[in-house]
Amino acid sequence: MTTEAPRADPNPTTNLLWGSAGALAGGVIGYFAFLWVVKQGFYAGALPGALLGLGCGLLIRRRSIFLAGVCGVFSLLLGLVAEWRVFPFAADDSFGYFLAHLHQLRSATLLLILLGGVFGCYFALGIKRKAA
């Protein structure tokens, strides 16, 4: 009968770096996947934020509420940037104008961007890992 020694908790800084790297990779993939889906004639406003959180959640070694919150905020931001890049307002295509007129977007669009932020936060928590 062999017993394995319990693994020590990873360094919080290392966990933050791995999570950030995963979030960056997931965000880039999510942004370009969103562009591709739109070119196919569909809409997936939650995709960039969800993949950002998923990338973080796959690479972290330990759950972090702080990192999940940061991913949630960046997921919302990424969803807004993706929407602006693909569907800017005709009157002015600047990002400032876009942010000032968010209330003019369709409610379904806003809901999907918000859902991307929620998914980004939730997925960044990672999977429940068994105690060692």
C-alpha cells in the first residue's frame, strides 16, 4: 500500500501568473472566435468573455475569488470591445462614443455581453479540485 505525500499549495503569485496567462490566451481566442462567428452570420456576444474565464480556469492551480472578479471585469470589457469593433455606431465609430451610447444597443446584445462577464467570472474559478 503506497501513500502519496499531499501536494503543497502553489505559490499565490504563480497561480496568478498562470491564471492571467490562461485568461489572455482565452480572451484572444474568444475575440477571434467571435469575429469568425459573426462572419458566418451568427451572433455570440458571450463567447469572448466566457473563453477568457475558461482559459483562466483551466490553468489555475488553486481557486481565487480575486482572480475570478478580475476576469469578470475584463470579460465585460472584452465583450464591449468586440461588439464595438464589429458593430460600431454609424454616427461616430470611436470607442468613447460607443460607451456613451451603450443604452442604445439592443437589450439582447447587452444581455449577452453581461452573460459573457458572468461566465468569465464563474469559469475563472476553475473546477472543484479534490483535496490532496
